[in-house]
Amino acid sequence: MSTTPRPPDAEAILRGDRRALGKGLTCMEAMDDEALRLLDALWERTGRARRVGITGPPGVGKSTLVSGLIRAYRALGRSVGVLAVDPSSTVTGGALLGDRHRLGAEAHDPRVFVRSFGTRGSTGGLSRAAPFALDLLDAAGFDVVLVETAGVGQTEIEVAATADSVAVVLSPESGDAVQAMKAGLLEIADVLCVNKADREGAAGLVEALEATLDLGAPAPWRPPVVATRGLEDATALFEALETHAEWLLEGGRLGERRRRGLGGRLKTLVRELLSERLLAGRDALLDARAAEAASKRRSLLDAARSTVEEILR
Amino acid sequence: MSAPSPRAPLPRGPRPIRVLVAKAGLDGHDRGAKVVAQALKDAGMEVVYTGLRQTPEMIVKAASEEDVDAIGISLLSGAHMTVFPRVLELLEEGGLSHVLLTGGGVIPEKDREALLASGVGMLFGPGTPTAELIDYIKREVALRRGRSK
């Protein structure tokens, strides 16, 4: 892997060539042969960046907080790569990727790189593509890699959860603590952030979140609940994330978390590759078994099991 | 079993056309840009919307990071004879000459022709049906993608 010389585009990415990185991220989006080649060449350079995930319901002010986080990291002289994931239309496949717009001046800083991804439908493979895009930003040498997703689908939540530290952002309008629990948002949070804290109901939401955390079994890390009012005090979120980063550095927790994360990603990839290979050219078999289930000759579960037996024979 | 290759990648299908929509100049009228952004999205494109008061430098930085096929600039302030040539120049410097540069606004016919001759794409006046713009972008991007292969 490292014995062969790196391809020119991989070298260009390591040199900080913006266009090469832009093109490389397109390969990650597509998950094609080019992506495989780039990842092989650059994998050894991953694992240096601090990875932060920001997720939460639409409209809670994630982009504004991301903008504040970028400012805070830049004030410390750190370079920042951002991946902003926005939903694609399930009807046309089109997407309006507006995060760049909301990030404002931060997006123009030469040591900040912003890339927008559309989710491209639920079967579009975002869960594979986005973490690899973060790997590429990491290998490209950014000190901090931020990923922002709307916490509406399981995939988007999972993508954010691949980060070292995950902030879940809520607002008084986004629903109560129970809804956040139902969406699976609370369990991935390392930091909970109640944004738009000057609005009615914010204090109540903070209290409810604290109470919900009290109900859970004692964990080695209890997510702090911070209240923010957009850019003004995004530093409160920044500090909570930094505290989590310091905690991760104790006792090899970061390494352990990353190994677990890679293990999870590996399992998902193997599952997808396996099913893709095993199902290749099996459409006729699947159609026949489905017809049997439809005409009640077999139960659906029996049809599935016998299909598997036949494929593995 | 007929497997394609031992390390089969997981392709995600054809890439939607990606377009950067930017509002250049100092005026604050971005309604046209927003209408266009929405229409392109509805036509199945991925639209990166950058908002108001973008300089040519900002536009080209965004275009390279987002790896777009086309840039659409809305310009009502009369600065088109400086903005479009400058963006074109920066695109060439940045190795992005494959990117289609188009746009619209209040631009006199003779300026449009001069810009077209210099390598800028078609520019559309106010009231142009969005379908016309969509067709143009689809056609041009298909040509350019074919060429760069």
C-alpha cells in the first residue's frame, strides 16, 4: 500500500491543492474505483484531525453554531474542513445546499474548506460516502474536521456519530426532550446544546434534558447541557466540546472510540459488499420466490430463507 | 458465482449536475437568484447557494471546493464587465476552465455578446423562463463532461 508512489492527485491533496481536494471529495461522493485508489493512497494519513459532529432537527441554528465553532478554532490558529450534509429531494433528486450561505464570512477564510453534500435519497449510500469524505479532509491535513447533518434520518444521525465528539443541537421550537429521545438523538450526544436560548421554553428544555440524563444509568461521561443564543455565545458550545476532547485524551479513550467506530463502519461495508456480490445476477430467483409468496405457496419468511439457501449452495 | 471484482466498490449512480448560484455586486436583490436556485433544484440539480455580495475570489474558492459543473451569477448592479471576466480569469488560473460560467441580470445586448466572445457562457435577461436556463445548463454540462473524460 505505501510501497508504491502516491498518485499525482493524492500528492496534490497533501500539498493543500483546493481543486484536487474538491475533486477527491467528488470521488468519495460517488464511491467509485477512484475513491478506492485515493483511500488506499491516503489512508495512512488519516486519524490526525479532531473530528466534531453537529446534528439536530432542521432550523435549530446548526449552521450558525458551526460558523461560531469555525471562528473559535480559527482564533486558535487551527485550520478547519467542513462537510455540510443537506437533504436531497426524493422526487427530483435535486438539492438546495444552503450551508455555505449561512456560514457567511467563515467560508471565505483560506484556511477553511467547506463542502456540501446532498443526501441523494435513502439508498444513495450517504452512510458510506460521508465518513470517507471526512477521512479525506482529515488526510488533507485540516486540524479540525466538522460534519453537520440534519438529525432527521437514521443515516444522518449515524454520520454525525462517526465523529470523536458529537454535539446535538435542539431549540425550544424543535420539540421536547422526549421527541429528541425518540429520534435517537440523545443517545449519540456528547454535548447537548439548547440554541435560541432567549426564546420561551428554553429553560424548561434544559431542565427536561437534565432530568432525562438523570434517568439514565450512570455513564463515565455525562453530556453537559449548554444554552446558546446563536453566534453570540457559540463559545459555550466550543468549550464543552473541548472539555470532551480533553476527557477523550485520558486513558486511551479516543483510540478506543475510534477503533469501535471503524469496527462499526467495517461491518456495515462488509455487509453491503457481501449482499451486493451475492445478489448480483439473482433477480430471476428473487422474482420467482416473491411470486411464490404472493400466491401463498410459501410464506414470505420461508421464501427468504430458501432464497438464501439457494444462493449459498 | 459471478462477482465483478474482488474489491467491488459501491458506486452511487450518476452524479447530479452541480451548480453554484451566487449573487455578485453590492445590491441586495437576491430574489432572482433564489428563484433560479429553486428551479434548478426542481430540475434535479444540486444547487450550492452562496448568497449576497460575493466577490469573484469567493465564487471561485467555493466552485473549487464544491467541484461544481457550472456557476450561475446574478448581477444587477452593472458590474458585469468586471465581475464575469475576473471570474473567468480566476477559473483558468485555478485549473477550473471546464466549469461553465453563466448567469443573468440587467446586461445590455452588446456586453452580452462581448462576454460570450471572451469565453463566458450565455447570459439571460430578466423574465427569461427558467426552463430555457435549465435546458442550456443541461446541454452545456453534458458537452463539457463528455469532453473532460
